[in-house]
Amino acid sequence: MSNPLSYEGKRVLVAGCFSGMGAATAKIVKDLGGFVSGFDIKKPEIPIDEFRHVNLKESDAIQSAVAEVARAGPIDTLFYCAGLSPVHPDFDVVLVNFLGLRETVEACVPHIPRGGSVASISSGAGMGYLGAVAEVSEFLALTDPDEMRAALEAKQSQPFYSAYAFSKMCSIIYTLQRGVTLAPEKGIRINCISPGPTATPMMPDFIETAGKGFMDRYPRPLGGDSTPEQQAWILAFLGSDLASYINGENIFSDGGTCGGVMTGAIDPTTLMPDPT
Ligand SMILES: NC(=O)c1ccc[n+]([C@@H]2O[C@H](COP(=O)([O-])OP(=O)(O)OC[C@H]3O[C@@H](n4cnc5c(N)ncnc54)[C@H](O)[C@@H]3O)[C@@H](O)[C@H]2O)c1
């Protein structure tokens, strides 16, 4: 029997391949036989097949880099793993975490063959997405960057508003909505994962912004933080033929936290920010 998790003969693009979960994904998929192209603002040390310096805040850079990759052959699987933590300016966070994702996906779609797939990283911070479908859908309909920036600025007065959480709700809702059209029209699956705390270079930023108290009491039913590899394996699975009937899905890969909060098994006040 052939290995359905194999990436032999597949051309894979990992956007955000320098560190953390993106680097782990690139390494695993390479070890599984894939030809791995990577995009990032920093050149990774892991041995991938080709690397392009791409700032995922820039639409033109994304378009031309994807076109270059596609000139050599199809893009069977796209993993979008780039992201910015909440320490960065709000619009930059939304640019990398959501707008760069959408731009990269839509640029790749014409080059992804039927049976191909997209998997990206959202976050447990987007866990409120079901209560924000109307608000997020309104934002997703905007095409003008100035209007997007103004819409985000207008949200800053909302209680508990966070551009990071909003960017993650955008990426989940975009994924779930796009799965409905991408699969029937193009035969491409699209999914995302929403990790809980994960031991990557981004972690100190969460401690800085959310507070050590918040990060310490964050419920972790499986114990400590996940490793980048534990998340990368889920992405590798979602991108593979093993997941051929999973589409338009967000997997809370957080050891059970979001499920517990959503069903009342975990007290949601444990996720309230530290008093300032
Ligand atoms: N670490 C966690 O606890 C955690 C939890 C949930 C979700 N996430 C999300 O996981 C994703 C991956 O983050 P990570 O934890 O692996 O952190 P990381 O900082 O190690 O990885 C982020 C990657 O994105 C790249 N990147 C940032 N800005 C870029 C830009 N403008 N253009 C191109 N590349 C850019 C970085 O160079 C890096 O390779 C992010 O979307 C993050 O929000 C992280």
C-alpha cells in the first residue's frame, strides 16, 4: 500500500518558513518527500529546495513570487504559516495574518491542480468567530486598503478589541467560507488550524502583551505548550491525501481548551486579560 501521507512528487509552498510552525512544517513535508519552496522575510536555516525573500504584507511581491514558483510547475499544496504577534501595529498584524493569507491563496489557486490543498494557521485567539460572522464578513468584502485600515481603526473603541484576535477570526471565517466555493469549482480543499500556546519564537510576545499571569493560567488540558512539530504534523495531515474529505474546516489544535470554553467545561473568565 502506498503511503497516503507521502509528499513524494508534490510541489509544496510554505509561506512563513523561517521559524516556528512554518519551519517545522517545511522540514516535515521535505522529509515526507515533497519539493519545498519557501517564502519569508528571513532565510531559513533548514534545507528546503528553494527560498524567496517575500514580504507577505505586499500584494505585488506575493503575486510575482507565486508566479515565479508556478513557472516551474504546479503548486500541489500551500501552507500559510506566517504571522505577526500582537506587539506589532494593528494593520501590520491584519496584513500578515489575514490579508497576506488571502492574497497568497488566491494567487496560488490558478496553479493548484484538482486534488490539491491549502492549510493555514489561525489561532485559539479566534475562538469567538461564530459570534462575529456578520462583522467579519463585512470586513472581508472590503477591497480598498484605506477602507480596511479605517474599518480596523473604528474597531479600536470596542471593549476587548484586539487586532490579533480579529485577524484570526478573519482567517477562520475566510477558510470556512472559501471551502464552499473552492472545492466544487476547483477541486481544492482549504482548512486551517487554531493552535493554543505553542513553543515558538512568538511566545515571549504573548507573555509581553497578554501578561504572564494570563499565559500561566491559560487552560491547557493536555499539559504544557505544544511544540511546533505537533502543530506541523496536523498541517501535514491536512495537506495530504489522508485528509481528502476534510474541507472548509478549522481544527482547534489546542489540546481541548476552546472546546471546553465553548461547552462550559472551562470557565471562560480564565481567558479574561490580566488587570492593568
Ligand atoms: N506560538 C503560539 O503560541 C501561537 C498560537 C496560536 C497561533 N499562532 C500563529 O501561528 C503562526 C506561526 O507563528 P509561530 O508561533 O510559528 O511564530 P514565528 O514567529 O516563529 O513564525 C512566524 C513566521 O512568519 C514570518 N513572517 C512574519 N512577518 C512576515 C512577513 N511580513 N513576510 C513574510 N514572513 C513573515 C516570520 O519570519 C516567521 O518565519 C502565526 O500566525 C501565529 O499567529 C501562534
